[in-house]
Amino acid sequence: MRVFIQTHGLILSREDREHIRQRLHQALTRFGRQAMGATLHLSDTNGPRGGEDKDCHLVVELEDTTTVVRDRGGAVRALVDRAVHRAVHAVNRQLKEMQHRAQRVPSLSRSRHEAPRNRRLARAMTAIPDGA
């Protein structure tokens, strides 16, 4: 799994970069081969003045979907840990939703030949010939 870390307006120490890589790798390996990679964008909007001014934009790429988490905080490690935690929950939610959609009974969904739900759609469907 590939992990990219990009910064703007702040400099990360080697230890911080390694912590971020380990945290992302540890969190995303639970998704197995579905986890393709992650990109983390960190920026410091106020510069050296301090405060809750560091922005985190985490993009987690899976085989079938992409999850984006944004967060803001003061300490880089705490900010990244919180964003990774939120991303893991979002990915779990998306995967469960995808499983639920895949397990739906096909007979319960509307087919093309069933009656449409509204009049406008009914008119549109009658205007289009079947061979088109």
C-alpha cells in the first residue's frame, strides 16, 4: 500500500513522518487488499503563530471507493491520529453499505419493465422505443 505525505507551510520531522506512515499503515492494513493507498495533505494556515491552525486532508483509496476526511487542530500527531480514526470509521461504514447493497434481493428492485413511480418518468419511458 502506498502512502503519500504532502505538507504546505510546515516542516515535519523524520519521527513525525515515520509516526504518520506507521499509523496509516496500521489502520489501513485491516482492509487487506482493498486498501490501495492514502494521501495525507498537511498545511499550516497561520504559520509560526501557533493555535488551532493546522489543516489535515486525508484521502483513502480503496478498490471501489474513495474516502476523504478533513480535520483541523493544533498538534500534528493528534490531528493525524484523529483524522485516521475518522477515516477508518468512514471506510467501515462505506464497506458495510456496499455489502448491504450487494446482498439486496434483486426481485425487490424495480426492473425496466415495471411501472415507473411517477407520471413524468412514465411518459419518458413510453416515448423511447425498446430497440433504441
